[in-house]
Amino acid sequence: MVDAEPRRIVSPAHTLLQYPCGVSAGERLRLRRVLHIETELGRPIGQTIGTASAWVVLAGDPQNPEVVWFEDPRGELHAWDAASLWQDFEAMDVE
């Protein structure tokens, strides 16, 4: 499923709408496994995001296309390594 208008993160430098790994800004992906939320130092905070949740692909940095940007179901931003993207996410059915 793809949003009508791709979202952008705060930086105007993020203009990449189609990532080389095959996902596009506005596309919704689902986690394949439960994600345990950690601090920036890698310490668990006791929160998880389940596998049924939709993550929205955001516009990326054309200078760093191997990093895929997402908005999680809580509205938080995440950077994900494109090399492991399809191990951790799956495409959602188009409605």
C-alpha cells in the first residue's frame, strides 16, 4: 500500500523517493518479527512494536540511499540498513 503523498522527514536534503532496494516513499511495510525498542545506547526500554503494525517508508537522502527511513506506528523516525530490509520487513497487501 502506498500513501497518496510521500512523507518527508525534517531535512529538505531527503528527496530520494525510490530506494535502490526496491521500496518507495509512501509505501507501507510490516515487520516480520517483534521489535524491542532500545535507547540510542542499545538499552531496552520495555516497549515493543508488533508484527501487525504498518511502517511508512519516508523520502531518503540521495547521498546515502542504502539507509531507508521509516516512520513507525508511534510516529517515531527510524533509519534501517537496506541490506537487511527484506529480512526484517515484508510488503503489505495493496488495498
